[in-house]
Amino acid sequence: MIITTHIKTTAPAFGEGIRLAIVQATGSAGTPEAIRDNLRQLAASTALACAHEAQLVAFPELYLSGYAVPPDRLHALAMDTTAAPLQEVAAIAAEQRVGIICPYPERARVAGEIHYYDAIALFGPDGTLLKNYRKTHLWGPDEKLIWSAGYREPEEGPAFTVHEVNGFPIGLLNCYEAEFPELTRQLALAGARLVVIPTAADESTKLSTGKWTSPPYPDVSKLIIPANAWMNHCFVAYCNRCLGETLDGELVGRYLGNSVVASPHGELLVAARNEPTLLLVDCVPGDFGPTHPESTNYHQDRRPELY
């Protein structure tokens, strides 16, 4: 695994910032054995990140199950937040004293009915589940076939909440949601200084119909991620898969491997190539001054009553 860093000699102090590790990985897909394999890789990658004093480790979208998996198999693999695989992730977080962002397929009863969600679990460094985030904006025909959109029911609570790791406020989005500027803005207005976005941005994936998706549109990581960071004066991290994904020995997905972390000035601090990579970045707001002259601030100068 390639290691690319933008870090200082020591990790940020409590409340000062956070040392973020982005694990850009391949993974097994579509079976209980795949989940076990991916958990082993999660443990090894987390240990490697912690050897570099990481305080938060993030993994790509649907990391535990794989992404390009038929609907019936994803539903069979789906779990609730108390399931053994997620409890194992919680135990790894507690053992390593590190926050972990672990995307997975969720099965939950909401409004009296069973629903399936493209979900992300955020564990604190004591193993506590800080947030179970359900994807709200679904991409493409298969996601809309397989998953329910999150937060349609009051019992689910608010979607865009901010949680602290190392005393540092963090928000979560999921893949396609990076492309809705309102969502990063919502989290930044709620106090997030870092928005982490697991993704499965692909060159092409095999749909449930047997067809492959069309070639990708312009690179989100080079355009939208830096823009959202600049417009909200926060760090934005995009955590993708890389290379190929196989199911039962057959190629089902090819991913862009374009993980990045952007600074509050809209600069890419680190960027991966399409290969297994560990990105390490010290996200410290104090290292970045204002982007505009004194008394000029996007958030304070908004006039939401007009829009």
C-alpha cells in the first residue's frame, strides 16, 4: 500500500484539529466470507494508520459488503447497528483508540416496515457509535432499486448532524451527495470543520440488468471537492475504492481511485493514484487563514430569506 502524507511531527492536540487517514482500497464483495475478509483488511489498515498516529480512519462506500452487488445479495448481507461485524469494528476502534468511519449495508425497521440503507457508521475512539448515517440522495437506477433514501421518517432524527472526534467537529456525506452543495453547506453551518465523504465513484459498474454504466463524468475530486471546501472554509475528504471489484470471480466494477483531501483554501493537500493507498492529513484550521479580507465571510454574508 502506498502511503502519502501531509502531516506534522506530532498529531494535532485535542480540539486543535485531527489526523485523518483515508484508506483507498480494493475489497471482496457479495458474500459473508467477503465481509470477513474486509474486516481483516479494515483491522490491518487501521493498525497501519495508527502507527502513523491517525485519530480518524475512513473507508470507502459500502466497504463491508462491496458496492456492485445484486440487490438480493446486498439485502441478505444487510445488518443492523448491533450486528457482529459492526461490533467488531467498534472493538477495533476501542482497542486502537481511534475513530473509524465504516460504510456498510443496513437493514432497519422504520415506520413499521423493513428498509435497506446505504449507511455509514462513525465510531468514536472508545468504540461508541457516534452516528449511523443513511444516504439521503441515491445515485443511478440500481441504488434507487436497492436502497431506501434515509431520513424520510421523523423517528430517524436529523440527517446532517456534527460529531466530535479528538474534540474536532466532523460531518458525513455519502458519494453522490458530494455533488449537492447544499449538503456540505448544511454541515458547515452546523459547525463541521471536516466533512468526510466515502464513495464508490466508478469508471464503470455492472448493473442488476447485466448492462454496464456509461463512462464517468468529469472528476468530482478535482472540481467539486475543492470548491465545497473553499465555499465552506472547511476540510473535505473524498474516500474512494480503487482498481477492480469481483463477485464470484467475475469483474463487476472498476473504480477511479481518486481519493483526495481538500483544505479550507480549496487546495488538494493529498491525492491518490488508482492503487491501494493510505492518505494521511493533519486537518488543522489554524494553519489556514481567511480566504477574504476582514469582515467578509460566506456563511455570515448569506441572505437565506431570499432563497
